[in-house]
Amino acid sequence: MAWDAASARPLPVSGSSLTIAPSDQSRTAVFFIQSHTGQQVKRAAVDADGYVLDPFSSEAIARHLEKVGEPLLKAFGDTPPYAIFSDSLEAFGADWTPKLPEEFKKRRGYDLIPHLPELVAGGTPAADTIRHDYGQTLTELVNENYLKPIADWATAHHTKFRSQTYHESAVSFSSQDIPQLAEGEGPQWRAFSTLRWATSANHVFGHNVASGETFTWLHSPAFRATPLDMKAEADVDFIMGENLIICHGWPYSPPDGEVPEPGWSLYAAAVFNEHNPWHPVMPAVTAYIGRMSYLMRQGAPANQVAILLPTDDAWASFQPTQTSVSGDMFKLITPALMSAVLSAGYNADFIDAEALDKVGLGTHQILVLPPTDRIPVATLRKIAAFVARGGKAISVGRAPSIDPEGKALPELTGLSQELFDPAKSSFVPNAAALAAALARAAQPDFQLPASDTVARSQLGFIRRELPAADIYFVANTGNQPIDTTASFATAHKYGQAWDPDSTAASPASAGSLPLHLAPYESRVLVFYGSEPAPAPAQPGRPTTMDISGAWKVTFPGLHRSVDEAALADWTSDPSTRHYSGEAIYSRDVTVAAAPGDRITLEVSGGKPLPGEPNAPAEMGQVPQVIGRDGLPNPLITHTGPGMHAYYDPPIREAALVTINGQPAGALWHPPYRLDVTQLVHAGVNRVEFHVFNTALNAWSALPRRDYRPLIAKYGDRFQMQDINQVVPLSSGLLGRIRVVTEAK
């Protein structure tokens, strides 16, 4: 039955009785019941079961810190941990707390209870205002009663509060300034991501360390993820501003063979422990991650664009059971808008009105407003002052027209019309027109040819500004090789290009730099003011020697060796089809090299796989995340089990190379190339590839695990993902192997 929420009136209640006066007209009675959500802690450890805390209650948080936090910290003695941790806020349905009516009236100046029908029904400007005030109040309560008490408690215990401050309940962008370490997750760099949400807060509020939950959803099922998959995700995280990677995961397995290989695993995360055969290559992977993380902490962030999050619009869309600011941003900050900014050669941070008021726009040159209705007048004044100082502001689609309470104030209307005038290119009708407006506002920091659509969609970058230099990290996020020319907006004339793996440097020009990047390859560019040392002499025409045949292949785990005239897939032989482990490829190679020649060892032959490496979550490339009660939760967008490198590499999956018994390095991502000049001598040289695959092949030969006894005893606490994809994978050294000699 239809009913008018605005006409609703409270009914007089006496004890447990309700008296309704007689009437000859039909009426609707609406009852509101205050209760708990009933949500249980997800996937709790045995004996750690219980209800989710009320995030709006200071009493609940204080009791938890006393009963749980204090004993845990006490166990550390005089060496407290680096940080305590709060995972992503997933208190689903947390839309009320007993003190909410009291707090609402104190903060908003009117009683919420008579307006509960409008809060639920919505659909009118007045209802939107009530929803806005309800949302703002919930955000204030979670800030004051959850985040701040834990942050203060961490400080008192000589540690830090590392918090994933998003999803539910009700936290805003600026809430992230309360914990000492804001953390994000999700490498959707061309769409809204809670990782950029967190790194932006660290950039805006001046926190140099930006951590991210990484690899949790990497290439399902467990044990399927490879070093190349790790690089594909890590590089996207770096260009979004992450510089502390929190790896998932290292699952525990009982020692001494109590559990058959490949050991225990988490239901979702990648497995990086010694039960995964390619683990010997992990030092090379973590060295790369550590090196880039260190580099991305130098200087200060220098993203040109700030995107003003329409938080007041998000609050105005709140309703019971739907109280997530970040969840609304997945809809309000569209992939089209993000792609327009990034493809045009700019990098971006998010910001909100509270942060703008608190710390301003810093070094950002352009402020972009997505389609926005509600905005504080004070925020528009800040924007006007920014523009008066030479900054640029661009509104997309719809300029703000009302204040947070839904009022079209004359000052607000006038400022909005003045600031976002289509005649001044400060207003564009849609995201498609944004790139041109950005170019008119400021020179792109990372400019690529307009015709090179592949490079513009695949290449990402981030810039760090030092007092006397600029650092750019550039990554090919896709599975196609890039051959293009880039220019950089740095004021420094001279520069170098650094190989992130070997750290080899070569001269680079900011004005017109040729960029040749293999799939998923990255580069560091450093620009500075002083003239560099003279460039080394260019090598002459290279000569190549194909050594793809005549290898002896030894499988240590099988105590078996074979001679391969041509390289073969392990799965093509029944005896090695289910082999997971190491194979040693060895042969002698005669090299006729002169002193000063540069010699490299290369493995080629990889190819792209079908798929869209940069497809955002909103385009349906990932499964939904299941929330409470086993239902899909539309407010959570993880990368999903599909996050991986869309590439079939010539080495499955990674290798350690030795020359004449000396380590030459690791091959784990394109280009599969090592400089072996210092290890090779004229004459006969012993070359070995120690190749490692994943644990999936051996796992696929085992009987399917029966989880029913576990579920019967402890309940259904997890669901193993993609268990039907545990099948043997191509393995081994499968590409073309060449020795390349470049004479000076």
C-alpha cells in the first residue's frame, strides 16, 4: 500500500499498548525496531566466534580494547608491534546505535525519530536532507567512537593504528586522517579504488607511508599465482601511490610432513611460501618490490589533479542498511572519468570538502568535480581562492547547485556559475570532453602521442618530487609491448632511465624520450638539473646465437634426466604431467667474445592472452564479493580471483640462471633477459636454467579434498575458490633461447 512519508506522525504509546483513534479512511502504521544486526565475525578462528562490534559505540570499542587488545599487546612485552590492524570495515547493516537519536539531535538540532518514515522512503528533497544529516551523523560517530579511540590507544601503547578505513560503516575520505597508517586495497587504477582512496589520503594529509593489502585475490585458485602476476599487480599499486606492500599470503602448514604437499592454503590468497615450487625466485621478486617501495617514499607526491569526492551527495543517498560513502563512490567516480584523466597524461588524488578545508590543495594544479549536487559554500569559497591563485577547476556533467542541507543559496549559486562557466572551459558536459579541458588547464605531466591509443591505455606513471630532482615510475600495465615516445613536464633538463631490476642507467631526455617496454615491464626516470656524465659508446650491430636445442633436463624431484633436442612442455610427458618443482636445463655454449663486448642471455616467445588487463571492476570482469547471510555485497569491489597477467610467458613460471656455476640472476617477467657479460668468457661456458613451476600440477593429481567433516565440526567458514581449475598447467622452458653479443 502506498503511503506518504512526509505526512507520518508519531503514535502515542503507553507501555506496551498503542491506541489508534477510529477513522473512516485507510491508514498505514509503520513500526521501527531497534535491534542488533546479528552479523557474526566472518571466517572466525576456532573459539574466536562472536558478534561484530557496534562501530558507533565508544563503550563497545573500549571493552574490546580492554578484553582483547590489552592481553595481545601485553604478550609483546617491551617490543610492541609496528602497528595494530583493522581490516576493511565490513559491519554490514550497521545503520543504528542506541545513542543515535540523542547524538543526532545534539549535532543536527532536530529530532530524527519523527522523520524515520522519510529516512526509509526517500524520494523527496526533504527526505534527501534527512538522509544526508543521518549519514553525516553516522560518520562523525564512527570517527569519534571507533577510529579515534583505537588510534589514541595505539599511541599510548607505543605503536600505530593501521586501518583500512572504507566500506561500512559510514567512514569518509577524511576519516583516514585519524589512524596513523591509512591502508587500501584493489588495483583498479582506471576506476574508483579503495587503494587510491587510501593513498590519496596519505598524499593529502602528508603521511609518507601508504600501505596496501596486496595479492589477496591474485590469480585464483590457491597456488596459481606466479611472480609475473605479482609484478602486474604491484606495478599498478605503485602508480596509485602505494609504497608499503602487505603481502597475502604465507599460510601456515604443519612441519615435518604432517600434511601432504602442497600443504595448507587460504581459501583465496596467493601462496608465497616454500610449498610453492617457484619460491626460490621470491628473493628477486621481493627485492624489486622493496627497491620500488623505497624509491616511492623519496621526496613528496606530485600528482597534478585532485578529484573532489561528492561526500555530501553520498550522505544524501544513505538509507538503512546502505551506509557506505566509499561504496557510493564506485558509482559517483566512474571508470570513464578516471580513464579520461589518466589517458590524458595526468595522475590524480581524491580529496573531500573536509580535507580541502583542513589542508587545502597542496601542489595540485587542477581540481576536478565529478557530477555533484551538494557542496558547502565554504568549499566553493576555497575553490574560488584556489582559482584566484592560478589553479584550475573543472566541473564535469553537473555543477553543484545546493548546499548540504539542500538549499539553493544565492552565494552558492553565484559562485558555482562563476567558477564553472562553459565559456571558460571550466565546465564540460561529460567525461569524454574532460581530456581537452585538462590540456587547456595545464601541460600533462606524462605526454604520449595522441594517436598511440595502446600506450595511452596501458602506460601508467607516478611522480615524486625532490628538492633537486623528479622521479617518475612508469609501468606497462598491459600485455602488449609498447614502442612510443614520451615527454615529461619536469623543469629539469637532464635525466637518466633506470632498469628497476639491474639498476643499470642510461641517459634520458624529458623532452622526447623513446620508450620501449615489454608487456608488464617498468622503468624509473630520474630528472635533475646538472649535466650528466658523457653517455657510453653505443654498441655495434648485435650478433645472435640460437641455443634453443640440445639441453639436458634434470628433474631433481623425480631423480630423472632427459635429453631434449627441442624444448618440450612438461605436461606433454605422462611421467612429468603432474610434476611440480624444479627442473635444471644445462648445456655447454661456446662463445667467441672479444674484451669489451656486451653479452646478454635472452628467452623470447611469450604472447598475450585474451582478456582485458585494465578492465575495471564495474565492467563485470570480476565476481561479486559475498557478504553477510551469503548474499552478494555490491558495496565491496575486490580485484577478484581474475587479477593476473594476461600473458603466456616463455618460462613457466620463473627461473634462476647460472653461468659457469655463478648466479646470473632471475628471469620472472618480460623481457626475459640477463646481462651476463661479467660471467661469460671466450670459449666453452656452462649455462644452467633452474626452472620452477607452480604447485598446481602436483595438486591436480591428488584426490579432491573433502571439507564436509571440517564443516560439520566447525561450520562453513570459507569456500575454496575455483577448485575446479586445479588442473596441470604448461610448465618448463618453452621459448627461444639466444646469446646476443654486442661489440663496442
